Amino acid sequence: MELELYFYNECGFSQSVLNCMANLHCEDQITKKNIRENPEYEKELITLCGAKTVPVLVIDGKPLRGSEEISQYLVGKFL
């Protein structure tokens, strides 16, 4: 299963998901794509979702939006 997280550091919702990942010790299993550091990631996100709203967790090519929803998914998968 491939997991990718689109985020940027200044976003509080992104920080919530990053903190969840740290607490679950699953950071090494999720590819992190900072859209502020790499413009290509922002383009990928817009192509995938039609917007550049973060955070978005992509699970095998399917986007999951919303920090609460993403955190719930991660807890279910990694706890």
C-alpha cells in the first residue's frame, strides 16, 4: 500500500496530522510531499484534487481529505 501526505509546515491542520504520524511512529511508511518546498507536489495535488488544500493523504492513488479523517485512518492502520 502506497501512502503519500501532501502538506505544508505553516498549516495547523497539516501539523495535526504530522503530530499524529509522529505519535504512531509511522513517518517512515508515508511519503511526505511539502507543497511549499516543491512546486511539482503542488501541481500533483491540484491535478489529483482540483485544489491545493492540505492536508491530503493519498492511499493507493485515492485522496483522503481533512485532518480528522486522516488521523482517524492512521490510528486505525498503525495503532
